[in-house]
Amino acid sequence: MSRQLQPEPPPLPLRLSPATLAAVFLGGGLGTVSRFLLDTAHPDPGGHFPTTTLIINLSGSLAIGLLAPLMARLTSRLALLRPFLVVGVLGGWTTYSTLAVDGDLLFKGSHIGIGVGYLAATVFGGIALVLLGETLSRRTDRST
Amino acid sequence: MTTFGVASHSPTLGLALLVAVAGGLGAMARALLIHEVGRRRSDPLPLGTMVVNASGSFVLGLLTGCSMYHGLGPHELSIAGVGLCGGYTTWSTASWESVHLLRDQHRSEALVYTFGGLLTSLAGAALGIGLTAAL
């Protein structure tokens, strides 16, 4: 992969203190209800490309790319920001279960091309946006 | 999500709060499970995330099937499906871990994680839908 980027420590395992779990709960609730509200305002109709869920998941990949390098250097006083934002908000905002069910329903309805395109856009788009987010995050960080 | 009966007009505050609580509980369950699996393993493959996403996809498959074939209501599907399963499963961590397996030169793990994770979740969801269709 890109040579100018150094490996980051993995986001897990967390130290799961009650405060950490509370941060995950609050962030997860916030992220999940945001996805629910966007989903109900712009529902993905069956048999069509699930644009809303794709935008939700790809924005989450960009955001984790931007945030993870910053979170790795937080002082202990701000240590709860990572479980709140990364594990909670972004984990609740994005979804794998809806990706899998929508993919299956597209295949089941013989929309093979849409299904393959949707899964490929999520997987490869997600990887590209994590890389983009990390690159932007480090560039901003160096210039400040 | 592709809305089989998820409440599609403006949700009430009460429903939104229940979805938020379900999502928070799902996220906590995910953090605990990934932590427990990670503690027991030294392998670079993030098995915990794969287990979370496949099991959450199976449960959402069951719920979607119940909504399609057995009249599960839109509010129940929103709370248990969009809330609990959506808060429990994650795409952001999955894409991040794929990138970091590649970057750390764990190429075969990256392939197994990315595409094995996708296939096990698709299979889990299909099993859930299939089980409810057969009942």
C-alpha cells in the first residue's frame, strides 16, 4: 500500500470500563438514530440500487479514515472520544446487516447486475475512502 | 435499507428514541463481543468483527423474512432491525480493518477478511430469510 502512510495501532481491543461502554452506548444510539432518520426520509425502494445505504456506509468509511489517526494520539483525558465517535457513532451509523440483506434481496429478485454493482461499490469504495480519509487526516495534521 | 415495511413516513419521537436505545445496546454488544474474541486470539485476522457482522446479518434476515412472510410490523422491524442489528453490525470498522490488513502486509488475511466477511454475511442473511420463508 501507499508508502508515505505508517501503520496505525488497531482500534481494538478497547479497555471496556463502564465509562467506555456508556460512551459506546451513547454514540451507538446517536449514529443509529441518524441512519434511521435518513433511511425514513430517503428509503431505498426494493429492486433498485440502495443509494441511501451506500452513502451512509461510504461516509462512515471516509469518517473512520479521517478520525482514526487523530484518535490514536488522544491524551488520556479525551480517551472516551474514540469509543464514543469511532466504535459508537460510526459503528451505529454504518451497517453490515442491511448491506447483506439488501444484496440478497437484489439477487433473489434477479437484479444480479445491481446486486454485484452495489456490493462492489461498497467494498472497493469503502477501502478507497478509508485511504482518502487517512491521507487527508495526516496532511491536515502536518500543516498545523 | 430496502424497506419491507419499515415505517416510511415521518417517525414519532417515541419510535426514534426506541431505535436509538436499540442501536446503543447493539453497539455495546458489538464492542463486548469483539473485545472478548480479540482477547483470546493473537492471529491478525479480526474474527470478532466477522462474527458480529455475520450473526447480525442472520438476525436481520430473520426479521426481514418475518416482515415479508409473517406480518412483522413496521415499528418492530425498525427497532429490532434498523436499531439493534444496525447498531450491532458495522461497515466503517470492516473497511478500516481491510485497509490495515493490506497495509501490514497480511494480504491473505485481507482477502479472507474482506470477501469471507461479505460471503458469510450474505449467507447468514440468506439463511435467515430462507428459514422464515420455509416456516
